[in-house]
Amino acid sequence: MKWFTLLSLLFVALVVAEEERNLPLAESCNLESCQLPDCRCSSTSTPGGLPLRDVPQFVTVTFDDGVNILNIETYRKILYGRRNSNQCPAGATFYINHEYTNYQLVNELYNNGFEIALHSISHQTNQEYWSQATYEDMVREFADQKTQMSHFANIPRSEIKGIRMPFLQLAGNSSFLVIAEHGFLYDSSWPTVQFVGSGLWPYSLDYSSIQDCVISPCPTASIPKAWVSPMISWLDLNGSPCAMVDSCFAFPDREDEEAWFRFILTNFERHYLNSRAPFGFYVHEWYLSTYPAIMNALVRFMNLVNELEDTFMVTESEVIDWVRDPIPVNEYKEKPCKSFAPMPCAATSCGPLRAEHNNLDYWMAICNTCPRTYPWLGNPLGL
């Protein structure tokens, strides 16, 4: 009875929170009214109702945290110059936080065709800060970071489409409202352990989600224009789920390249041989540079992906683009490669810049004029 009362109070609190922001609670998805390209129900069904043999297998390789002169060497070594079997450049997505990021190198990544996404300005280590973050907090962390990233790395605002919450800690509706209202497309922070075998495709938040809430609070409102790119968990050697590759508990010997290659392949085949839902290799660069055998295994896996005729290494936003307009793999292979205009970088070194939030001095490598003070929350351009 006590648990029932607590759950009832929690439900009431959620309803009140939605009403305070005039957000309607999401209802069960209506298949007739939820139609592509703008709406998709959360579902394991293949987009467009395509048979599995016609579904391209997408692989998304993503990296979290700042970009600097050390980890750029890994990215140059393992990513640059790759092409898929359709001869289009292979993609990867970078979820970048602000502190200690070299914006000249972000510009370089963008000019090499990779997706630049956001991982917050502050990346605070207090997980409670993120779980309780308000809409205003998320505006300061992500909407302002979009302005910041575009300015200092000199890349178009329109090309910054995705976010990933630090520690994969969701903040309920707050971050998704920022996505919908500030020109983003998607969030890639939400793990699923329930849909590991069946595969869950990207979907919009017009209606309630069937996705399991692994790290609460999860969104509860109807938020059109906000898409979810589910992080389908791997299974480690004990069969336990892990969202990030470097968070798996039971894993092969980190010095055994062959065992790691088989480990990656086993998790990949769960997608490729069954649902064809996107397969993610989500990792922090330090894990690869610290353990060369794991890096070599990843390179071997990416080589395999680039050779397969029905498998494509793409960015997170490219997956959602296909979901919104699904075409058979034979047509996908004939599509023109994605084109973009490289952006110049007026390389400038700035510092020391005093940070008003902690009174420390920072140096910045940017593609613009130097700020007056170190950019931070509430002052993303350091004016």
C-alpha cells in the first residue's frame, strides 16, 4: 500500500510538472496520424515497412568529450579517408563538450565530413545536476553551446543537430524541449536494455515511448520535432547490457585483439542477422589509445563494414534522415554522396583567459577573434 501511495504521488507530481509548462502528457501512438517524415512511433518495425533484405545496416561510431591535440591523432589514424562500399565517405559523430576543446580541430573534423554534435558546456560531474536540470539549464548548456560551437569552430549552426547528455543522464522533458525549440533534431543519450535483440529504431516524441527508462527521469510529454536515437545496448561476455563500449563489465582481455574483434562482431551480428536496427559503437577515445588491441579490433571491424555491400558507416543524423525517408538498400547505394562546403578557420590562439566561474586561466585555439573572458554558462561567447 505504501508503494502504491508513493507511486501515486510521483504520478501526480509528473502531471503537475507538465501542466506548469503547459505540456500535454504523451498518449499512445496513433499509427494513422503519426506518419513519416515528421513523425514515427517508437517501434521495432522497420521504417517504411521494408522487408529486412532491403534494409541497409547502419553502423554509427561515436566519440564523447572534448577534442584536443592528443585524441585528434587517433581520429586521424583510424577515421580519415574511409569510404563505404558505395564510395561515399564513412561517417562518425562527435559529442563534444566545451572545456579544453580545441575548436580549430573541431573545424578540421567537420571539414573531413564528420558530424559535430554537443555534449554540454559544463559537463558537470554532479549527476544530480543533470537529472534535475530545468529547461533554462538545458538552454544554457546546449542551446548556448550551439551558438558557441558555431562561433569558435566556424561551422554552420544548421549542421549542429544532435546532443548527448553527460553520463547519459536524462533530464526528463527539459533537453527534448530544447531540441524541439532551438533547431536541433535528435538526442542520443537514452539507452535501452529491453530492445537489444529486437532492435529499436529512431523515433519522434510526438507520442509516448515504449522504450525502457534505464536512467530516469525519461521524457513524458508530447514533444513534436524532437527525435530519439536509441542507444541499443551491447551484451557483455556475461550477457549483461552496456551502452558504452568502455562501460562493459565482463569483456575480453584488453590485450587480445582477436578476442575483441570477435566480441564486436558478435554484438554487430545481433543487429545484422536479425532486426537491422542501427548498430552503435559508442566509446571514449581514451579507451582506444590506452588499449591498442581494442583500437586495432575496431579498425578491423570498420574495414569489414566498409567492404560489405549492404552495410554503411554513417553519422547519427544520417540514420534519422534515412528513417524519415526510407528507401531500399539498392536505391540507397545509388544515391549521390552527401555534399557540404568546407569552412575556413582563421586560426587564433587565445590566453590566458580568466574563467569567472572558477578563477582559473585557460588557453583556447579557435577560428575567430579572442573572447574577453573564458566562455562559460550564461556567457557562451566570453563577451
